[in-house]
Amino acid sequence: MTETDDTRSAAGEVPVAPRSRLQRLMRYIPLVAPVLLWTVPCWVLLHTGQHWPLPVTLIGTTLFALGLLGMPLAMVRGHGRRQQDAAAIVGDTLLGSIWVLFTWSVLLGVLLRLALTVAGVGDGQDRARTVTWAVVGVAAVLLAWGYAEARRVPRVRRLDVRLPRLGAGLDGTRVVLITDTHYGPLDRARWSERVCATVNTLEADLVCHTGDIADGTAERRRAQAAPLSTVRATRARVYVTGNHEYYSEAQGWVDLMHELGWEPLRNRHVLLERGGDTLVVAGVDDVTAESSGLEGHGARLAEALDGADSGLPVLLLAHQPTFVDRAAAHGIDLQLSGHTHGGQIWPFHYLVRLDQPALAGLSRHGARTLLYTSRGTGFWGPPFRVFAPSEITLLVLRSPQRSG
């Protein structure tokens, strides 16, 4: 790998992305969402004709009320200024659990009851109780499965990516992508070791981490991140910041990754040379960096490409898929991103799509630019993944000039 000159500012770069529809909507979600999440399942499961014995109704309603009060409190204590890991685990688990219960209370509460009514099965009480047990059963199964999916070492997703401008000497270049490891309140040091061991079996030329390493400062999550130092690549290990680094002293994470032997690409690029051909590997800070107030941080693509031969193919690391509009405008060949988690817990997928141009996988943007969006290697917050499996990605770069 050949490093370019030090970072320099670029005139005319747009530093801050406009606020999206989802970002505007998010301002009101903390006020309304907890009430809906807890009251809807309570009503559907306990108060729509089930006629449970009074103690059952009272205990059930009390538990939902405690959840409504306790979840926001735990989230604030866990993710606010106090950063209490035990509270974060409780709040995150409650959030994931009630999201699944809410989803299936709405779906089965309507569809199954309608189907039972049309089929003439039982009376009103029988149908109401059948819906309750069905919702509870489906939610329990999905949460158990989702917890196992979130905690396991991700499966490797392999795909060939054809880049028209890639030289024949670079054909077969193996790029491994990990992202959104989100080391956090649940200690995942052992999981981190197993992820890194899996990466090392892939014999990568280039290993990329596209941000959201952890929830918490580098000092606090150092033990979980330490196994990243064992990752092997024949050419380089490169890293860019994600939005979560800017919630927890981003410069500390940049410094730690450099200490662990990774190359932080903060609006700069390096050159990967093989077989007489060259690939520009560039990286930008996350799009939230500019608003973080950290001096020198911001997503500046022109600066990242400064000094690079415009005739060479470019692989760009940018945490959020939404950056692809700028990448396409600059004629980037391939952008690697994370951030979406593939939705993490269905049907949150649909909300993510309001904010991002891609949810997961390979997509084309503009005349030249390909975007690969990873579903992420870890999980954020709720320790569940439902219909959104995590992944370690192996991309084999292909040249149109390769023999055979």
C-alpha cells in the first residue's frame, strides 16, 4: 500500500447533508413511540374480549404499565450521561421485546381474528384468546431465534463484483468488509475474537471496517475492540468513522484503531498495487462528523481523492449508504457502507428505507457507481436480529480484462 499526502481541505465541498424525512420524524418518536409500543399490545392481548380472570388482567396490565415507565428510564440511564451498562441492557432488551410484541399484536390481532371470524371458529372470547396465545407464541419464538442470530458469529457472504475500470492485475482481489460491530454494554470480547478468527480464514488482500465500532468510548470498550489487532490482510486494514463514534469521543476511536494497526482513512486515500495495476482506496468521515464539533472532522470526498489519478478505479469507504449520491457525482467505482443493519428487527426495514437509498446488498447508482451495503457484523441496542441476519462480507473484485 502507498499512502498519499496529508489531508487537505477542499473548496466547494458540501459538508452537511440535508435533514431527511426520517430525521425530522425522529424528533417526535421518543414522545409517542413508547406509549404506542406498550398500550397497543396491552389492549390487544388483555382487553379485546378475552374476559380473563380479574387477577390475570390486573397483573398483565400492571406489567405493561411498568414496562411503559421502566423502559424509557432504563434507556436514559443506560445511554444518557450516566452510561450505566446494566440499565442499557435492560432498556435495550425491553425495547426489542416490545417492538416484536407490538408488531405481531397488530398483524395477528387483525389478520388472525378476521380469519377466525370468517371461518366461524368459536365465539368472540375463544377467538380473542386464540389471538392472544398466537401472538405470545410467535413473539417468544422470534425473540429466542432473534437473540441467537444476534449473538452468533456472522455467516460469510461471498460475491464477485465486476468493476469495468479494474486492471487485470487486480482481478481476484479479495476485500473483506466488517462494519457496525457495536461493542457495547453486553461484553462481546469472546465474540470479537471469533469474528476476527473468521475474517482471517478468508485470506483477504484488504480488510475494511466502515464504522460504528462501539457504543461507548475507546477507553471503555478497549477490551472488546482489542481482537481487531489480530486481523490479517496481505495489503492493508482500513477504517472509517461511523455516526456512533461521534456520540462517544470519535478521535479516541481513530487513535485506538491506529494503535491496533488499522489505517484510519479520514478524508484521504491509499493505493493498492498488484500485478502492475493500481486501485485507489479512499475513505471519508461519517456525514454526521461536521455537526459533531470536532475540529477537522467532516465528510470531504474531494479531499479524500486529492492527488489520485482520475483514470484509476476507486473503492470508497463511507459509513452511510446515503453518501452514494456524492460518490456517484465523483465517478466512484464502488462504495462500501454499513449503518442500516439490514433493518435488524423486521419491520423496521421499512423505516430505514425512508432514510437510506439501500437496505442491504449490491445496488447501482448513476452511470458507474456500485454500492455494497452490509447488514452489519454486530447489532445495536436490542440484542435481537429478526429477518436481518448479520454478515461478514467477502467481495472478490473482478476485471473485465481477466483471462478466461
